[in-house]
Amino acid sequence: MPMNAAEIESLIKESLPDAEVTIQDLAGDGDHYAALVVSGAFRGKTRVQQHQMVYQALKGRMGDELHALALQTGTPASGD
């Protein structure tokens, strides 16, 4: 069963409460999404570590309920 965007956002925010999350359904099938996740928790982490944090937040659903996630991560702009 596919995941919806709100469920993906909720899982990410559960693990990264300060995250700003933008989800886009790429194919309209609830199975292929793009996500932009911005969190202060990513400061000092490599891009790979940031992505691992997001995948951990999804609690094993990647590759099962969620087939594809084009992921972009970053930290908030300084001064915000």
C-alpha cells in the first residue's frame, strides 16, 4: 500500500521536530516522491549522513511502502 505525503512528512517531523518538509508526488501514484528537508539537526553532517537521518525517520518504509524518494536536504540559512 502506498504512502501519502502527509504520512511521510509526519514521520520525518517525528524524528526531526524542527524540520521544514516539502513533499511532491512526482508521478501521482503515491509511490514516487521528491522531498526537501531542512533541519538544524543536519549542521555538521555530511550529505550522506543527512540522508541517512531522513531514511531512519521513515522507519524501514523505503523500498517497501515507499518505492522512490528523490531527497534533498539542507540546513536553515544563517540568521533565520
